Amino acid sequence: MKKRILFILFFLYIPFLYAQENNTQEKPPLKPLKVTLELAGSAMVGAGLTLASVYVFASLNKNSDGWDQLAGALLAGGIAYPVGCAAGAAMVGNSETEKGSFWATLGGSAAGAAVAVSLVAITDISELSVLYFILPAAGAVIGHNLTRHRVSPPGNALLNFSEGRISAGIPSLKLSPSRDKNNFNKQFHILSIQF
């Protein structure tokens, strides 16, 4: 039993370890409303992906035995829920001004699922299984917020490449008088690349 607990604690430490690697970047202040929206989005996307995966699994295995079909559908839904929680937290949490690591978000969600399953297995209290619907969403939000950092705004060119994303923008046009005062120097930004 002590080995299980040590394994769970080590598994929970992985997102924190990843977050400490990114602590050199500036973090925006934590907003309670955004955290609440991340929790809600995480749970809703997780539930939606779970229902979709259970439906797809059940429809693909119509000819199997009823118990096999039920067990497979529960396994597919059990795997889909933490993935959906991570996707929901990342979708709501990432914005134009801040971004968090999806892998830390997924790690936090998986850690929450592992803690919920381990608690039920260790204590034999089946009522604790409700934690499986709470802890992955909470873990995803924690993993996301531990690794979030400010994102540099896109450039002011027609095409902007920033942090692996491409966006279109309103290009800047600069007009300045030339040395002879009869003409203007024109600058038009078409492409901006940020690494």
C-alpha cells in the first residue's frame, strides 16, 4: 500500500516539475472567474468527449456480448474523460495574451484520474468514485495554470508568425518625409516572424 501511495505522489509531482522549468517567463495574475470558467469548460468537454466515445464504441460493437460491450464502453469513456478535461481547460485557458502547456494540463488531468481510481482501490469505498468526475477537471486546471505564461502579441504585419501560429493582421504603414522634403519614405509591413 505504501508503494502505491509513493507512486501516486510521484505521478502527481510530474506537472509541478514541468511547471518549475517554465518559471522564468512572466505569469499574468490569476483571475478567479477565468479559473471557474476553466473548471466548467474542462468538465463539459470531458463529459461530451466521454459520451461521444461511449456512443461510438457501443455502435461499433453491437454484436458483442452485453457485458463486454458495457465494460469496453466504460473503459473508452474512462480514458476519454481526462483527455477531454485537459482539452477543455486548455481551450478556455489559452487566450491571445496567455498560454499554458497542454502536456502539463493533460498530466494534471491524468494525475487527478489516477488519484480518484487509487482512492477507490485503496479504501474500497465505492462512494469515492464520484471523485473521478471532479479530480481530472481540477488537475487539468492546476496543470494549465502552473505552466501559463504571457504570449507576445502578434506583430502588426499582414502575416504574423508567432510561437508556431500564423495570424493575419492589419499591416502598419509609415510615411516619413524624405531628406529633400519633396517625397515620402514609405514602410509597409507584410511579414512578421517571432521565435
